[in-house]
Amino acid sequence: MADTVLYDVTDGLATVTLNRPDAMNAMNTEAKVALRDILQEAAADPAVRAVLLTATGRAFCVGQDLKEHIGLLAEDRKTGTGHTMNTVREHYNPIVTALAGMPKPVVAGVNGVAAGAGAGFALAADYRVVADTASFNTSFAGVALTADSGMSWTLPRLIGQGRAADLLLFPRSVGAQEAHELGIANKVVPADELADEAAAVARRLAEGPTAAYAAIKESLAFGSGRALAETLEKEDELQVRAGASEDHHRAVEAFVKKEKPVFLGR
């Protein structure tokens, strides 16, 4: 696998690291393919119980690599095709689907600026630990594009329709503290503590009841767009499944014995 994205699995935690620091982790084709394939591998691997998405250097990810992009657009004009924008369908959509849809929790350790698709990746995670020096920017309208990387779905669910429209129509840098106040960042920590804190949160999830976390992710996604009656039916379905898990039975037994449960992720 190309070293534009690094991958490590240790004790149930998959750490996925964007690794183009000199380009502020901009997504060229190589990086997009690598990230897509790695996340799909992590999603399918039963040994992975949680995922940490983070990055090297001073940026989390500034989105599309515009240096590569401008060359691809020129080639489109020359050939009369529009293949360049197929990247949304071929790369960004599968990446976001893997992040938001995998049946295990995903933590984004946002070490620096997250812009465009980079912000979209962070928003598709289940929990965001953000360095106090980091920032978010939707960016799309600034280059005459609409939202992609799931942002038209994730952003309004996090901060509301009106605020999402404001940030998408008038892109600007949203600092870590404002991001926390808006509900984009779950936790803000000093920059020099980001790596340790994000890893600690992710490890805690990797040691938890993975099947229950999967059900929580599914119920939140389902309930965000359904009526109460449908949501209650889904909760019933998911709770029956969770109640049959080995982790639930182990947790109940540990509770009765006044012991700390050890979850197996099944």
C-alpha cells in the first residue's frame, strides 16, 4: 500500500494516518485510492474494533489536491470529457460511506486545518478530538463547487440547517473553540496533547462493546430522518440484537459481581 496513507492495527485499534505533510495532506488520486481501500479493509476486518483517523504534519487534510486537479481539468477540456469529477463517486463517496457506515466507532484526531473533503472526513467520524490550533473550513463555494464528502448530510445534523447553510455559502475558518461551541468538535485539547488524547479515546472504544457501538451508530443514522414510531421499532430491533450479544451477558454478570466487565466485541 502506498505510503500516502499509513495503516496499523494494534490491540483492536486501527490507526489510519494521512501522510502527505508537505502537501498539507491534500488528496491526490493516489491518496484517495489508498484511504478508500484502507478504510474498507478496516471496516471488514473483525480484528478491528475501533478506528482512529489522523494525520502527520501541521494539517489534518485540506481536501482535494488542486495542483493535480487543475491538470486533470485541462485534460478533460482537451478530450471533451468530464472524468475529473468522477472522483466524488469513485473515491469520496466510498471513503465517507466507510467512515460513517462501518459497524465500529471512528475517532478523528484533527491535528490542524480540515478543509473541504478533509472537513467532510472529520465530520463523517463518530467522535472528533481537535487540537486547539486546528480549524475547519467548508471551502467548496470558494472554488465554485457544491458540498461533497457527505457534508450536506453530516454538517446540518451536527449544527443545524441554518448554520450549515451559513458555513457552506460563506466559507470561513472556524477555530477549534468555535467548532466546539457549534458541536463540530467533541473535545478540544492542547495541540501537543492531541496525539495521546485521540489515541486514548480510540483505545477506550476499541476495548468496549463493539456490537453495541455498531447498533448505536445505526440507530443514530436511522433516527435522524425518521418519525418517532419508526425509530422506536428500530430501537426494539437493535436492542434485541444487542441483548443477545456475549458482551451484554458478560456485562450483566460483571455488574452483579461488582466487577469491571471485559468486552470481547461480540
